[in-house]
Amino acid sequence: MKEVLLKVRRVRSWLVLLKLLEHLVRFAFYGLSVFALVALTDRLVSLDVDLYKVLFGCLAAALPASVLALLFARITLLKAAIRADERLALKERLSSVIALSGVSSPMEEALVADAQAAARRLDVVNSFPPTLPREARWFFAPAAVVLVTLLLLPPMDAFGWKSAKAGLAKKKVEAQKQAEKIEKKAREIREKFASDKDLKDLKDLDKTLKDMDNIAKEMKEQVADKKETMAKLSSLADELKKRQSESADKEARKNQIQKDLAKNLKDADPNMGEMEKALRDGDMEKAMQEVEKVKEQIQKGNLSKDDQKKLADQLDSLAKALKDNGALDKLAKDLEKAADALKKDDLGKNKEDQKYAEQKMQELAEDFKDLNQGREVSAAEQEMLEQMLNEMENMKDELADGENGEEGEEGECQKCGKKMSETGGT
């Protein structure tokens, strides 16, 4: 019986090997067919894949697929014996012996002896010659497609995927360069702030610098497209222009007020007080200091009646000199009110009158402060603002040029957005 078992095991091993080879050929055919489809698609629409890696993967997958197929359809000893009986017409001699759990009768002994004799005559290799699956006859088809595709078919971009990917990569590189320029400019401006004391009053532009950093970050991370970036740069440029305009307006207003004060007070008393001199000279800081001194004297009760009268007369004189001047009309009225407050008897004893006089002095100080809002812009500040604005405009232009180039490739007019064929190429 052992002789029969050994022979059947040899049959099973040989059948497993043949089945493995059959599966390998079959799955190699399927893998090559898949590769042929991938290669043809790559030539037509440019998948941008490594065809050698795809080929290796498709063919290498045949081995594990074949092993799995064998595991799902295992060849047992009984199946191998049945195959041998069928192939050699042994009338179930081998399979019957394999099915026996043991020999217990003369009939079974005769069956085993007969099976052993048949097993000795069994030539495993010749009895089960290798055969190819039906897929093997079509193996040339995917192979021919692969050869024609790789050797004769030129690469194409039917749907423009390759061009789109190349354009996207180009945009990313351009965005990185623009982001680096913005970061570099923001860094240079911060360094300028730190080293130039004349730029200390431009510290409020820190928000603009932070916005520049955010724009650069978004460009690097591909969060914002060119149009969004251009819009944000335009917004920052508008803020800088607005600041320039406001600074110029305030400076012009201050200069005009100084001219009006000098004109209206040119015939004033030569022995005028310090406040009057400061106003005539357009020195609002000095005028505010003088008002604060008077306010402090009123609070402490140190202002004599004679000083009250003298100061009231001076303020009355100033109010009359500045009256009927549009820009200085409010100042003239507040000067008149302050003069009236100082005409009250003995401010040091009447707390209500004293408080009223302090209030009018405070209003006067606020008028001087308001008139002093315009300031002289240093050459360094003007240069920095102009430089930042120019950089913003340059970055916008560079982005716009890139955008125009991309749109131009699509055949669109940059002025109206219509097809070039519709505009006659203009």
C-alpha cells in the first residue's frame, strides 16, 4: 500500500507543478494585456507613468495570483489518484486503495496488490504531459500591441493632461519664486525699520508686512491662485496709496493753517504773549504747552485777576483776528469762549467758574492738537512708502504677465476675454 501512496504523491506533485505553470501562463497573459492597455493609454493621453515599472508589476503579479489560485483549488491525494485512474483506465484501482482506511480482508489485499502492479507501470511525466491554457494561443496579441505601441506610436496628449500638469508645475515654481520675493521684501523692510530711526513713525505698517507674509505663505501652499493673490496685492497697494494721500492731505492742511495763522496774526501786538507767538509761528506744540500752563494755574488758583484780564484780552484779540476764516473758525469761537471764561470774577474762589474755565482751556488744547495732526514726512519715510508701493505694483505686473501668458495660450483676448478669432486677433 505504501508503494501506491508514494506513486500517487508523485502524481499529485507533478499535477500541482503543471497547474502552477498553467496559472502562470494565464495570469502572465492577463498581466501583459493590462500592460498593453496602459502603454496604449499612456501614448494617447500621456499618463506620465514609468512603463517599465508597470510591466514588471503586471508580470510579477502573475506568481502570487497563481499561488492563490492553487490554494483555492487544492489537489488532494484522492483527486490525484482519480486523475491517474482516468488517464490510464485503471478502473478506480488507485483511488480505491487511497480511500481504504486499512486492509482487513483477502479481497482488499487483492485490490491493493492489483493497484501496486498498476502503480509500477505508471510513468508520471509521460502520463501527464505539460499542456498550455487556451490563453496561450492569444499571447502574441498583447505582445504585438506592446511592441507597436512602444516602437511605432509617438507620444500624444489627446486630452491635454500632460500640458495641464506641466502648466501646474510651472505655476507652482512661479508661485514659489513670487512668494520668496514677497518674503524677502518684507524682511528688508523690517530690517530697515530696525536700523533707521527716521522710520519709527511707520511702525503702523506692521499689519501690511504681516499681510505680505500671509500672501507669501498662501502662494507657497497653493491656497490662493494668481487672481486671488493679485487682488490681495491690489488691496495692499490701495492701502499704501491711501496712506500716502492722507499724509499729503494732512500735511497740506497743516501748511495752509500755518499760512492762515501767519497771515491773520502778522499785524498782532509785538508784545503778544507766548501763546500768540506760537500760533503766529504755526508752532501748535508750543501753543498747547502754554494752554496747559494756564489750565494748571487755574486748577491751583494761582491766576491773579490782572493775569486773568490780560489773558482774556489776548484771547479776545486772537479770536477777532482769526474770525471768518473757514479752517480757523472753530478755533476762533473756542478762543472767544475761553476769553469769556477768564473774565469771571475771582476764579480761585468760585469752583463752578473755575471748572468751566478749565474745560474751555481743555477744548482749546484739543483744537491746537487737531490743527497739529499733519506732520512733515521725512525723506526716508517717503522713499520707503514709494518703494513698498512700487514693489507691490511690480509683483502685480509679474503675476498679471503670467496670467496673460496662460490665457494667451488658450487663444483669448486679454482686454475683453473673448476668443482671438472673435476679435480679429486684436
